Amino acid sequence: MKRIFPSSFYNPVTLVGAAIAGVSFGLVLFLMVLEMMTDNPKPYMGIIAFVLLPSILLIGLSILVFGIFRARQREQAGKPEMRLPQIDLNNPRHRTAFIFFSFGTILLLLLSAFGSFKAYEHTDSDQFCGETCHKVMAPEYTAYQFSPHARVGCVKCHIGQGAGWFVRSKLSGAYQVYATLFNKYPRPIPTPIENLRPAQETCEQCHWPKHFFREKKIVNTYYTSDEKNTKWMLDLLIKIGGGNIEAGPTSGIHWHMNIGNEVTYAATDSQRQIIPWVQVKAADGKVVTYKSADNPLSDEDLQKAKKRRMDCIECHNRPAHIYHPPARSVNHIISLGWIDQELPSVKSIAVKALELPYSTKQAALDSIKLVIQEFYRTTHPEVMAKKSQQVERAIEEVQKIYSRNYFPEMQVSWRKFNDNIGHMYYPGCFRCHDGKHVSDDGKVLSRDCNVCHTILAQQFEKDKLRLSLGGVEYKHPVDIGDSWKEMNCSDCHNGR
Ligand code: HEC
Ligand code: HEC
Ligand code: HEC
Ligand code: HEC
Ligand code: HEC
Ligand code: HEC
């Protein structure tokens, strides 16, 4: 047989290396062709085609080179050259072996092509993101399944398309795999995510800013923490606004914040919750700077502070992983009738049971049952006698709320993750709109209750309905004087 390569190439080690390199090269080609042919390349296709397989190819090549070196050394040491088997196709035994071997190889290649295709499909799935690192991602995955984006894949927001972000997120991903394996990850996983892909390339692929123009009515139902669980309602018309300047007048939350204007701010904490400095550059180039009167920033600190341009994530920082405050979840479940409003003090005992400190989920579920049973047994024995079924149902619902919103093993709960939409439980909009951010010419970022939403109606259980299209004056459910007009709502409602 004529040999094209030097004799040191023909040794078993080198040939094994060459085979590994050859097969992985073939698979890379296969996946590249596949990627070119699909309109909608999957984000994880690249990790296999451009990261995993090439590393195997490199390993193959190193084995190959190692084999050559070893063979050279043997030659120099005068050891006999290792001989390869000779194949003679005229020999029937050789022929059969050759046919088996060739078909086997082709079959193996096809199967591994199919296998790697399936493997890549799996890494693209939400199960892979959410369940493979089961304990670490449990909070995000659970919250995601109950969010409006439950059918939007993790990779659509966290990676998106294109190689650049893919590589960036994979580089940090490699560290995460290490951190998970060696149990070094922080609990909870910290936010904000510094290298989250810009919203223009993720959110705006599905939500087109020009097309936000309506107002959205939300009706909230509440129950106060008294024995009767007094019900009250509040109708808000949220002025989402936005829109296309060519189509007429524009207004509202989205227009001011995003499309026409460039809003830049400086935060002094890593969570972006304390914002003493905000600057707006309007479409006509006019610049207005607002500074907090309460908490001014010296010029020197301002120089040092990191500035960010506002985008969707400044407000919608929890579109998929929403950990609800307990009062909100309990109100919702009572309004559905799943917890009986007639159970005395059920609102307050449910919230209390959710908020006690627990070390594991199982301990929490067991204690919630005990706490609620104990409460009715000692304070309302007649309820336990007559309504034990409703009490059991209430316990079940409170346990479900706990499972969806609290993850003691990862130290995750609503207290750890500020949601910047709104202003009741977290500073949110009032980080800037607190009525204390003033511009040089005296303009104030207003916290007037009808700037962002119109309070269309409010009604307490037996009172008459107060209703006005222009907005009714807000009435705080419990008498706290005028402090809701002066303090931030979250100063009292933050659960601390
Ligand atoms: C609709 C877009 C969207 C989807 C879909 C989505 N996420 Fe997120 N995710 C976000 C945003 C936005 C943040 C917070 C970014 C910030 O505050 O900097 C986040 C934060 C996280 C964090 C950091 C910890 C935390 O709770 O803030 C993890 C971990 C995470 N996501 C995992 C996942 C997993 C796993 C999936 C799929 C099961 C998923 N995400 C689906 C948008 C999304
Ligand atoms: C793959 C498409 C897709 C992407 C990417 C996406 N969304 Fe959505 N989003 C949806 C769909 C579909 C709905 C409607 C869900 C429904 O009405 O049940 C929705 C709903 C919403 C809502 C309304 C939620 C509510 O309570 O009614 C908000 C706010 C939102 N998305 C913000 C975001 C933000 C911020 C991002 C980027 C981090 C994002 N979306 C990324 C598809 C997407
Ligand atoms: C100044 C804060 C702010 C910014 C910035 C912002 N939004 Fe919103 N957005 C809101 C508020 C407030 C609502 C209404 C409350 C709600 O739906 O929970 C809303 C509602 C929405 C809705 C639901 C609309 C509906 O009709 O139900 C979508 C979708 C949305 N935003 C997407 C985006 C996207 C995409 C961006 C970035 C281009 C963005 N938002 C930037 C505050 C903001
Ligand atoms: C980083 C600071 C900042 C945050 C956070 C912020 N805003 Fe603003 N907002 C501004 C600035 C600056 C303006 C422009 C004021 C001006 O006209 O010069 C503005 C204007 C507005 C306007 C228009 C007011 C008017 O006079 O017509 C609305 C509505 C609004 N914001 C709603 C919201 C809502 C809702 C949130 C929370 C989801 C929010 N903003 C969060 C800084 C902020
Ligand atoms: C800067 C804009 C802005 C201002 C000013 C503002 N709000 Fe709001 N408010 C919001 C947004 C945004 C939401 C959240 C809507 C949602 O749930 O999607 C909200 C929600 C609420 C809720 C429902 C809270 C909940 O989660 O149950 C109440 C109550 C409320 N606002 C009262 C007020 C009162 C009272 C004032 C005046 C002191 C006021 N708001 C001023 C933007 C604003
Ligand atoms: C001085 C403290 C304080 C401030 C400031 C405050 N609240 Fe309250 N708020 C309370 C107390 C106490 C309750 C009663 C809680 C209960 O009955 O469970 C309450 C109850 C509520 C409820 C009903 C909650 C539920 O779970 O059913 C809403 C809604 C509310 N407040 C809105 C606001 C808004 C909006 C602001 C800001 C404009 C605000 N509050 C400011 C102390 C405060």
C-alpha cells in the first residue's frame, strides 16, 4: 500500500486521534449546514457547533500529534516500527470485515449526527434551563411558569439570536456551571444581571414600542386585616400611552420614558433603587436635569456614579420571575372565592403564616398548617367545628401560594427582588417620581395620583361607590392621616 504520510503517522494512537477529529469535523459541517438552512437558528445550536464539537476536534488532533511524537521516539530508540494490519479485498474474510466495518461507520456517523441534533434541541428547551440545575433555578423556573411569559422560552430573553451575545452569555455560563458543581453560587442569584441582552434585541422583538397607545384598566380587590376581612375595590386606568408621533398626539408612561426622549440616571446602589440624579434629553435636544432635594449627590460623586440609559428593564425588571408579596396573593385568592372570606381574620392569619421565617420548604408547608389550625382552634373553636372544610381549603391555598413565591433553600422571596412596576411594595416609580426631584428651573417630577393612572372608582364594602372619569380622590383603607401623601408607600408596605 502506498503511503502518503510519513511512516510515523501510521500508528494506532495517531489513527484513533485522526478518527475522532474526522468525525467531529464532519458533525461541525453538518450542524453548520443545518444552521444555514433554518430561518430561525436556535441559540444553542452554536454552543454545539462552535464550542463543544471543535473542542473534541482539538482533543482528536492532540492525540494525533502525540501519536506521531511517540512513534518518532520509538524509531529513534531503534524499536521496531509498529505495523498496521494489511487489508486485501480479494481475501473473502477481509472483504466481509471491510463491508461490516464500513457500514458500521456510516451508521455510527448518521446516529451521532441525529444524536447531536437531539442534544442541541434539548439544550434549547426551558426544561434544560429550568430543571437541569434544579435547585438553583427552581425559584426562577417556578415563577416563570406562573407569569405572562410562561410560553416564551428562557433563551428568548436571556440570550436572543446572533453569535456575539451567545458567546458572552456562554462565557458567564461556564462560570455558572463551575459555581453550581462546586456549590459556590450565591443565594439568591443576584440581580440586576449586568450582561443581560439589551431590551431592543429581546423584548422589542415581540413588543413593538410604536404600538403602545392604549390605556389599561385594572380592577384591584383588597381585604383589610380585620376580623371581617372587609372588602374594598379600586379601579385604575393606567396611562400606558406611547405611540407613533405621525399618528397624532402621544402621551403617557411609555412615550415619556422611552420613544421620544433619552432618560439617563445615576443610582448609588447596586440594586438601582436610590436614584438622586435624572436627566432627560428631549427629541428637540433640550436637556433638563432633576436632582433629589432629599438626598443630593455631590458633583464629585456624580462624576464617579455609573450612569444608565433607561430602557424596558428599568421598569419591567420582573416580567417573568414575579415573586408576589403575600398580601397581594392572599387578596387575589380570596377574591376568587378559593379562600372563604367568611372565615374570621383569614386575611391576616394567612399573611402571617406566609411571612414567618422558615428554613426549608417542607418545614414551611407543615408549619403553615399548624399555625392556621392552631389559630382557629384557640380563638374561634366554633369555626373549627362548623367550617373545618373551609379551613382545610384555606390551608391548602396558602401552601400553594408559599410554594410559588418562597424558596427558603435559595433565600428567595418577594423581599429580595424589587419589582419596579408601580410603587406600593417597592420604591418603583417613586424612585424618581417622589415629588422631591426638582430641576434647576423648579420643575418637579410629580407624584400626583392622577399623572400615571386615573383612579376611576373606589368602593368600601358598605359605602357607596365613588366614581369619576376625571379621577376620584384616593382614600387610604386604614386611617393613617396624611402620611400616604408625604411618605413613599413602600416605607410602610415593604414588609419590614
Ligand atoms: C420575558 C423575558 C424572560 C424570560 C422568558 C425569562 N427570563 Fe429570566 N429574567 C428576565 C429579566 C428581565 C431578569 C432580571 C434582570 C435584571 O433585573 O437585571 C431575569 C432574571 C433571571 C435570573 C436572575 C435571578 C432573578 O430571579 O432575577 C435567573 C436565574 C433567570 N432569569 C433564569 C431564567 C430561566 C431559567 C428562564 C426560563 C425557565 C427565564 N429566566 C425566562 C427575563 C426573562
Ligand atoms: C417571544 C416573544 C416575547 C418576548 C421576547 C417578550 N415578550 Fe412580553 N409578552 C409576550 C406575550 C405573547 C405576552 C402576552 C401574554 C398574555 O397576554 O397572556 C406578553 C406580555 C407582556 C406584558 C404584559 C403582562 C401582563 O401582565 O399583562 C409585559 C409588561 C411584557 N410582556 C413585557 C416584556 C418585557 C419587558 C420583555 C423583555 C424582557 C418581554 N416582554 C419579552 C411575548 C414576549
Ligand atoms: C417608565 C417605566 C416603563 C418603561 C421604561 C417601559 N414600560 Fe412598559 N409598562 C409600564 C407600565 C407602568 C405598564 C402598565 C402596567 C402593567 O401592565 O403592569 C406597562 C405596560 C407594558 C405592556 C403591557 C401593555 C398592555 O396593553 O397590557 C407591555 C407589553 C410593555 N409595557 C412593554 C414594554 C417594553 C417592550 C418596553 C421597552 C421598550 C417598556 N414596556 C418600557 C412602564 C414602563
Ligand atoms: C429614573 C427616573 C424615573 C423613573 C424610575 C420613572 N420615571 Fe417617569 N419620568 C421621569 C422623567 C425624568 C420624566 C420626564 C419629566 C419631564 O417632562 O421633564 C418622567 C415622566 C413621566 C410621565 C409623564 C409625566 C407628565 O408630566 O406627563 C409619566 C406618566 C411617567 N413618567 C410614569 C412613570 C411610571 C409609571 C414609572 C414607574 C413604572 C416611572 N415613570 C418611573 C423619570 C423617571
Ligand atoms: C409615577 C407614576 C405614578 C404615580 C405618580 C402614582 N402611581 Fe399609583 N401606580 C402606578 C403604577 C405603574 C401602578 C401599577 C399598576 C399595575 O399594577 O400594573 C400603580 C398602582 C397603584 C395602586 C395599586 C397597588 C397594588 O399593587 O395593589 C394604588 C393603590 C395606587 N397606585 C395608588 C396611588 C396613589 C394614591 C397615588 C398618589 C399618591 C399614586 N398611585 C401615584 C404609577 C403611579
Ligand atoms: C404610614 C404607613 C403607611 C403608608 C405611608 C401607606 N400605607 Fe397603605 N396601609 C397601611 C396599613 C397599616 C394598612 C393596613 C394593612 C391591612 O389591613 O392589612 C395599609 C393598607 C393598604 C392597602 C390594602 C392592602 C391590602 O393588602 O389589602 C393598600 C392598597 C394601600 N395601603 C395603599 C397604599 C398606597 C398606594 C400608599 C402610598 C400612596 C400607602 N398605602 C401608604 C399603612 C401605610
